[in-house]
Amino acid sequence: MRATAFRYHPPVSPVAAATLEIGKVAVTVGLSFDGALYACRRPPGVVERMEAEALDLLSKGLFVSGIDTPVATVTGTAGHRFVQQSAEFRPPDARLYRGMCGVGASRNGLTLTGILGYRLEVRAEWSSRAGERGPPETAAEWCEFFGGQLSSIGGVVLRRCSVLSLGTPP
């Protein structure tokens, strides 16, 4: 039996994201990957369709918790292993987590393997219900302004963003 294989390059824009409003704070969480994966399909398939299936598998069951802490936890039902390497405040409204993600997942004859870099961006800003309030200027202010609302979020389920390669059927 012959297998179709290709190197899959995930898009740089978020693969999965979530938006929610808690009190007077609007929170946006986005997860993107950088790098290349090896994808193998048995039985062989159309490469463009494999790209869509790979994106589905890569974004399956992504869950983020601890977005109010210096170490956010990212998990996925496909068995990805996330290891955070850094966290930094990006004025005026974001905390950026970076790390590595080991991928070894299979579903319906498609197997993805490799190591990707990941970028988890958590944005918190005042919602329209907060009135006229300025953005925080430091990481300490960001935590002071938004920490209570962020800590009340136990976790966030990320949904796949509708990003497909050119030529990939929807």
C-alpha cells in the first residue's frame, strides 16, 4: 500500500482562537504554530485535502488554562505536548507565551509528526461596558486591571479558525 506524504507548514495566523467577555473585560486568546510537520496519509489522498485534515487534527480539542499566570497551560486531545519557554507582556493589552509543541497524532489514516514552535497570545482590554478607561502601561498594571477577571476563567476551549491553504476545498 502506497502512502502520500508531504511537509505541512501551518499558517502563521492563529490556527485556533476564542473570544469572551467577562465583566468589563474583553479577552481574546489565539494560538498559532511555526514550523513544519510530516504528514502521511494511508490510503493515499489528495494533498490539498490532506492539508485541511492536518489543520483539523492540529486544532482538535485545544484547551488553555492559567491565562492569568506567567505559565499558561495548553493541552490538546490529539496528544500534543506543549512546553512553554517564555512569557512576556506586550503593551498595551497582551501577554505572549512562546514554546515548543511536540506533535504525534493520528486520525482516519492521517498521521502528523514533528515539533513546532507555538505562540499563545492573550489579549485583555476594556469592553464597551467599562466606559472611558485607558489601557495599562505596564505588566503590573495589566495584572492589576485584568487579573481578577482572567483568574475567574478556569480555562478556554479554542476553536479552529477558518484558515485553509489556497486551493484547499472547504
